[in-house]
Amino acid sequence: MDTPRLSLKRHCTDLEGDDPEIKKFHGNPESNRSVSFQRSQKLDCLYMESGFDEEESSLKDRASLVYLELGNRVATVRNEPLDNISLEDDAELKTNVQKLLGLIATRRRLYNPEEYCAPELEELTSTDTYPLNNSTFSPAQPVILSSTWSSLNLANPHSPTLEERRAKERNDILLKTDAKITEMETPNFLKELDLSELPSREQVAANCSRHKSSIACRERHPHFYRFVESLHPSTPVNMYPLLALAYRETSFKSCKEELAKTLFNIFNHAIFHCGLHAPIVWKSSLRTSCERVNIDASGQRSAYILLWKKISQPEMLLKMLLHEMCHAAAFVFNRETGHGDHCRRWAFQAKRALPELPTIHDCDPNFKYTCTMCARWSYGRFDFGKTTIRCHYCQFEVITKPFQKADNHTGTRPDRTITPFKAFIRDNYLKLDGMEYITHSAKMRLLNEEFLKTRVPG
């Protein structure tokens, strides 16, 4: 295929002007897809003319880009790349790009252990605080005390025996003690939630309306157990709510799917602010990650949860479902792809809201994401499949490989393999040097858009 002719022009008109050529490349300003560069005096608006079809594809038909912020232990999803990266400010990136373009000879560098050492996982005992968005919230779940047990619908009208009540008192003391220890041992920066990307109030209200039947399950009574505690076989039948009766009198195998939906509603209402909308899918084999994610062309993130069909007891279901809901919330609300600080924050909120829940521990990642140009890397649990992934820093390709524990002790370096994308960059990168002040970020932003047009079928 002939290489398209690319040229660069500069305009000083506003993006919202009437110039059709500018609109062709910048699209709707509200979609945040325009290419803009801040200069000291004015805004330079850039666009390209190419030999490709000038007719714009619709948002649904056009291939989308997902940018991964690499370099930390866990990768973070971003909608836009960094827009201020210049090769003159990053000597290593400049060398790698020049090698790709054939401007300097490709030579193997000597291995430097200090340069390629693996980043260590931050200790949870750190006292450092991390800035969050202005929209932060640290909910203190209120204790709902029911004056009578009638609102919870007693499963058995007979009063508990003295021995059963004393056992309940001891259980409450243990739960309170465990909650206090968890509160003391958890660093302050893990007690704050970033809720700036929760769904709209209308969507939250719609989700909450489906949880009405589970609200009573959160009530606390000094003489009776709550729904989650009632699932344990040792809980006396006359001390748990009527809702739990159906699951206690039926075999777990036949009711676990319905039980998972009920638990999802309870957790979503009590922990996740009624913001999760993640369908549950049961699989006979979980050889990869326990949940799947999706990012549409507009950058909207969604997830659905995979559970193992061979779960054989309520305790396994509780722990697996809660763990995967924490990961789903960290991805949908906080852009986190693995078990990082945001996932730990949600796990802490779960213990704060429902102390009877099991403790969620860190888990190993499933994948390692590595940039083929700047060699930044991070871990995560999600395979993005056919989604086009680019590095948030240099905008080159990111490769996804299964995680191996040996990766904790090995470094990375640029992948010199020439892919169709790299061949496209090699053929067209220098053609954008005609304008002063254009940065590496600007070039890669434009070239990525043009390359995607060549990959859209039809």
C-alpha cells in the first residue's frame, strides 16, 4: 500500500470557528478528542491532510485507543495521552525514536541493574498521603438499630435461648474488636475514596431501587444475626432474617446463583454507593482473570464479574464475589487495572460497612504491560483483547504478556520488532518536522489517528 502524503499546517483561528478543515480533524470540542498545544502567547491548532478517505467514521465504527499509564506497580487507564512530551527533554526516548527512524545505528546497551530494577510494592504501613480529586469522600457507615425484629421478618417466632444470646454477644465483641484493629492498622490514605467518577444520580437511583429488598439485611439487632452471618451453618435458625431462610433450607448448589445476586445487591448498596452495574457470569473454568472489562469508543468503562461454577459453600462465594466487586469498582470508578491502592480502599470500606465480611487480601496480577518504545511497565489483571493499547507517556504500542513471578526480578527494554504501526511511524514521523514547536506528543497524537483510519475495515 502506498504511503499516504502527510502535511502540517498551522491556523490561529479558534477551534469553535467555522473552518470546515479544522472541524474535520478536531471534531466536537466536547468529546475531548481535539489536538491542542498550549504555547506562551496563543493556541496553535494543528491538522493533517492525507490521501485517506475524507469521510469521517462514526464514533461506533471508529477504532478507539486506550492509554495505559505505566511505571507504577499497577497500570492506570487514561482517556488521553500526555500532551507535553518533547524528545529534547527525554534523552533516552529521543535515542529510541531515532533508532526506529534509522537516524542512528541500533546498538545494544550494557545492562545497568540500577536502571532496570523492578519497582517495589509500597508498604501499606507508609504514612505518605496521596492527593485525590476534589471530589473525595470517606463514608462512615451508620449503625442501623432496629427497635423490633418485625422489620426484619423473623424466620422463627420462638425467642432465642439464653445460651444463643450469649454466643451472639461474644460474636459481636469479636467483630467490634476486629473492626477496631482494622481501623488502627489501616493507613489514613487508604481510608479515603475518590468518588468523582461515580455514575450519574439517575443511574445510582435506578440501581438503588433494585436494592430495596436488601436494605433490611443491613439492620443490626443485639439479639439477631444479619443476613451475611446467617449464611453460616452454625447460626441458629431462630436468629436470622426470613430472607436467609430460603437459602438455608435449600441446597447451596441449587440456590447459589440467586444468592450471588442477593449478595451483590447488599454489597452494592452498603459498600459501593449503588454505583456498580456489573452482570455476574458463571464459568466452569477460570484460567484467566476473574472479571472482564470493556472500554467503549467514548472511553466509558464497564465490567462484568466471572464466578466459578464449582463454588461449593457460602464462604467461598462471599469472598470471591466481594473480591471481584472491589476490582470492578477500582476499574470502573478509579481506572485501576490491578490490586492497587484503590482496590485496597474499597476492601477497607467493605470491612467498615460490614465487619462480618471476610478480609480481602492482595492478589497476584494476571498480566504485565510493557511499552515497546520507552520500556515503562506495570502489572494488571485484565486482558484488553482486541482493544488498541498505547503508552500514556510516549504513545507507542503496549504489549500484554501473562504474569510470571520471575518478572519481579527482571527489567525491560525497548522491543525493536518492526510492527505495522512502527513501520507507519517510521515512514511518516519526519514528515511532521515542517512546523516549529511541534512536540513528540503532537506528532504521535496525529499519527495514531491516521493509523487507526487505515485499520478500520470497509
